[in-house]
Amino acid sequence: MKKILVTGAVGQIGSELVAFLRERFGNDNVVAAGHAKPPDPDLRDAGPFHFIECTEIASVAAVVKQHRVDTIYHLAAILSASAEKHPQKAWQVNMNGLYNILEVAREYGCAVFTPSSIAAFGPGTPREGTPQVTVQRPTTIYGITKASGELLCDYYFLKYGVDTRGVRYPGLISYKTAPGGGTTDYAVEIFFEAVRRRRYTCWLREGTRLDMMYMPDALRAAVEIMAADPARLVHRNAFNITAMTVSPERLAAAIQRVIPEFTMDYDIDPLRQAIADSWPNRLDDTAAREEWGWAPKYDLAAMAEDMIANISKRS
Ligand code: AKB
């Protein structure tokens, strides 16, 4: 039976991934770890929870040893917009945190899932149909930590045989736990504002296209890549994956099909606009499809309907 540790368990992905993994592997076999108390009682009480600081290797090693962990989903990270405001802290958490996880994995023989991001690309990258292997010269500190993290994970596999795997997540859309500090967070906020106030002021300019994905697909991707036959994996870490390419006006139109009175205007945030402008418009995820059978289930319309139905139930 697997013994899994999820870091960043209180965040947007982590809080849902813990529940998703506990359903599959049993509550006691999935250890949630974060640096804040989970507000959700299910997350707090359904299985083990530990406070850990990924920047302190001893706190990671102690939990891995205590629970005989064999697989780590390492989600603790500072996202793009927050990272631009606190670059030194972002480096510390995103790079030193990952280094500590990989070192503990090397010592205790764990497999490691690490999410990279569309942010690992930069303005010099082909924007349309961005290939799996291409120019990576990110200009944000978050992107630099993601591109470096991809290389570090490759290194730990090649040098030490640590079973590192990962995907490049696009913007993730979900309703259970709010994202924090990301550039693509507008694509979550817009749904809450649409349901509550029927209008939204968007911080990205009309026409800003970015890859996005609904959370159920993102969770499945994390579990499927870890279960993939290693003999078929050519790339291992940092697979491009996408489900839809979305601009603010396309998202608004999808919402208007369910809430016709919804309106949107714009108040551009120069920081987040500059970050978005440095990222690709649409990734090519052929390698993930070919090497481990990746296929998203939710397109824009299906995601929008499900988001609105679920937020309406909770409001
Ligand atoms: C962000 O906006 O920073 C993240 C990401 C695309 O990695 N959602």
C-alpha cells in the first residue's frame, strides 16, 4: 500500500488532492502537510496532518520517516504575482524547498511529483502550440524557479535514480479553495463575482490568452503521471498539459451562456498583465498524450457550467 505525503496541503491544489488521494489510497495512507492549520475539518481530521516548513529539511525528513512515506506530492510554492513582490522569499520557498524534498526523497527512496507551470516559459518561447522542448528563458522569478526546478528534478532522476515526475500546469480553475497570488487567479475570481454580483472587473486585458484547466482534470493528471509506466516516459518531468485556451472575453461569454445578465469591464494590473504577456497562449501537450495517455475531460463550456452550479450551491 502506498504512503503518500502532500506538501502545500492547505492550498488550492493540495486541499483537493489530499481528498482525491485519500479516496483512492485510504485516509491513513495520505499525510497532509502545510504551514497553516487547514480550515476544512475533513482535511484536518480525516487523516494525518503535520505542520512542516519545506525550507527546513529536518521537518520534512521527520514526517517522511515517521509515516514511512514512499511518494511525495510537493505542492508548496509561492505563485507568480506574489513571487514578483517577494522574489527572495520565492527563491527560498520554491527552490530550497524543492531541494530539501529531493534530498529527503533520495535518502528515504521516495518518488516525487512536482508541478511546473506555463510560467517556465518566457517571451522568447513560441506562443502558439508551444512545444514540449523549446526555448525556456522565463523573465519572472516564479518562472525561473519553475524552469530550474524542472532541471533539478531531471538531475535527481539521472544522478540518483529518484523517481521524479511532473507536469506543467496551466492556470487552474476550481471552487473549493481559493488560489492565492497567481496571475491566472482572475479565472477563478470571475466565477464567484458572476454568481454573487453578476459583474466582474478583470485585471487582465481583453485578448490575453492563456492555457487553463478545471481542477478535476488537474488532480487526475497528477495521479496518472505518477502511475504511468516508467518505460514509456521519455520526458518524465514537466510535461506540457492543457485543457483549454482562454481569454477574459471568452470566459465571460461562457458565463453569459449560463448567467445572461453577467457583465465585465477591465482595470488592468500592470504587474499581472506583464507576467501574462510573457507566457504562451497555447501549449502543445502531444508528449503527455502519447507517453501516458493524458486527455482532459472538461472543456470551457463544461467547466463553466460546473463551476457556476457548484458556487451557486455554496452561496
Ligand atoms: C500563476 O498564475 O502563478 C499560477 C501558474 C500559471 O502557475 N496559476
